[in-house]
Amino acid sequence: MEKIQFIPLPSDKVAVLRDGGPDAYGRPPERVRSEGHGNPCRHCLDFVPEGAGMLILAHRPFDDLQPYAETGPIFLCADACRPWSGGGLPPVLTSSPDYLLKGYTTDQRIRYGTGRIVTSEEISTYAAEVLERSEISFVDVRSARNNCFQLRIVRTE
């Protein structure tokens, strides 16, 4: 099986959002208090602790506007947190029984036939399988229930 890496949102982009910078819709993130386990931070890839400050914002994990550039809500810790750098499955991928994985080409277009709903236990295996295909550049993980972007998976060298 090919090795894979779970990629959090880049720290520089997160810092801009924490400073009130615009989200994918050009609006400042909303600031609220976390309700706990159901609020996954896309930077540390863990859950925003209950009662802690949290940002809610529109996120588009693609460089340009184009038909496949989905936008949706995400959460971030309002206070500084370390970006995920661990091995294994990040904690944010344990909050739901199922996730939607889709493979994308280098021009950030969905490769039809790669979309599949898998369990948490199947994420790494299926992502590695999709990334074995030379035309696939990355795999995005989304909530199977709400279609919210969770994180990106790439192959390691």
C-alpha cells in the first residue's frame, strides 16, 4: 500500500482567518463557543474543546473558482493550535461513522468513479488505493452526512 499523508489547512491561511480575514465568500469568520466533540478543527485535526472559542466560515479547498470547486462550512480553533503532523488517522475522522472520499486530478477536477462513502476504518486503505492511480493528485475527505470538507490526503514520496 502506498503511503499517505493527512493535510491540515495551512497555518498561514488559518492565521489570516483568525485575524478576521475573509472566508471563501469574502466575509469574516463567525466567532462562537464550541459545543465540543462535534466541532472538528481543520488545522489541528482535533476537536475544538467544549466552551473554547471557535470560528465558523465558508471554505473552498481549491485554488480557483470552477465547477468542481465545492464550498462549505468548516470550524477552526479560534485560538492558536498546532497543525496536525501526526501519523495514523487524525481525531477529526472519528466523529462520524461514514465519510465521502473523492479523487482529484492536478487541475483540481473530480475524477469520476473515485467517489465512495467509507467508514473511518477504511479511509486510509481507500485513499491509498485511489492515490495509486497516476492521474490522481489528491483525495478530499468530506462528511458523508453534511458534505463538509474535513481534510485532504496526498501520497508521500
